[in-house]
Amino acid sequence: MMRLIKKIAVTAALLAALLAGAAAAAAAAMYDTLHDLSTDLDTAWRAARIALYNRGMVNRLGADDVRYLYQSSCYRQCHGEAVMITAALPPAGWIQVVERMRVQEKVEITGREADAIIQYLEGTYLASRSSFSYEARRQTHDAVWRNDMGQGDIYGDVIYATPEYLASIGAENLIEEYEVDRYLVFIVSFTVHESEIEPHNLDQLCLLRTPQGEARTAVPWRLRFQTADKHHYEGVISFARQTAQGAQNGWMELVIKQVGGAADRRYRWELPVEYPAEIAAARRK
């Protein structure tokens, strides 16, 4: 009986060795070097970890995992190193850029992947000057940011530039520069991918609606920047603060007319804006 068991075990071992040899031969036929095989195994491992991360089964991705995620989702598909280094960032920095790519351009990344990529970009290409946590900055951004899904190949983004928002991104200097204690200030940006876009006269196109009525801009709009390829520009518009008096428990709506062939683009905020506790507490000091 023992002799039979021993013979079966030896046969099984020989069969396993033959199968391993066949697998190695198949791999050798498919790969020129062991390095190529190792690279593919490593890629498969990272993809598996990211899939588990998206399902909440992995709490945190490693630095190499996040770099792989960024390179496979952003770097190789759209943007090279030079573009990332010289990017003219909107006020919210990489948060707004990645969200625009995910929501408007339909880049296939999950919300958790977007968070990981944003933090990678902030650490690699432009360190945030903000002292607030990433989560507080993200929540503040979401509270003041409005966007449309694109009309006439032109995508619009608007930031309601409150003191809380500007402080959250480490841009306290803009509170005074934009006179946000005196005006209701909005940072308006338009983006195209395939063609070019020239700055519009935003004073002529913009009005602010509240339950009390409508108002035009109070001071001339200013151009923040325009990219060299003319795919993007940002401007600052300001309305008299009394425009929203009495609407602090209501709403306000920024209307932009005739951009990209669209009659109206509407961006609405319910008031008062609610900020995360970390931001609100800092502003009360």
C-alpha cells in the first residue's frame, strides 16, 4: 500500500514538473526576456490592487500603485510630462482639473481613483500651499464649484470665490485682491479640446439672478490667464454684494449667455453655502 502511495506521489510530482515546464516554455515563447514577463506580472498585480481599492478591500494604495494609476489614466492617454509641469492651474488646482476630466471629458476613473491621482499630482507637480486637509479642501471645492456638461464643444466651470474657498486653497492674498468682502466674485473658465477659444466680454454675457431680481457686473471683468494653445481661459467677474442681500437663506444663479451657441448657461448655488467644520472654524478665529 505504501509503495502504491509513493508511486502516485512521484507520478504527481513528475506531472507537476512537466506542467511547470510547459508553462515556462509557453512563457518563453511569448516573452523575449524574463524582464518582460516580470513587468506584465507586476502590471497585473497593480491592476488587481486598484480593483480591490475601488471596492474598499484595500484601504490605501502604495506610491507605485498611484503612479501606475496616473500614468495609465492620464499621462499616456492625454498629457505628457511637459504639459503637466507647465500646466496653468485653475484656483482649485488639480482637484478641478481631474474632476473636469472625469465629469466632462468622461475619463474612466472612479471617485477613489480621482482622489488618489489628485494627491499624487499635488505632491509631484505643484505642492499645495494650503494648511487644510485634503478632505476639507475637496468638500469646500465641491460646495462652490459648478460646471456644465459642454455645449458647442465648449465646457464651462464656475467657482464662487468666497473667503472660505480662497483660504482653503492657500490663496488668502486673493481675498484682498478680488475684494471679496465688497463684491460677490466668480471665477469663470471655458475649455475646448479640439479647437481654439478666444476670451469673451464677460461683462456683456453675465448676469446674476436672485429672488430680488437681476444684476450686471459691478466692475470690469479681468482675464486671469489664457493658455498658449488657446484651449482654455479664465476670467474674474464681480457683482455688488448688495445684489444678494436678503438671499442668504435662498439662492443665486449666474447666467452666461451665448457661449458656444448656447442661449444660456446657468450655475446655481443654494445659500448659505455650507463649509466643512475645519474651514468654518478657521474663518471664525
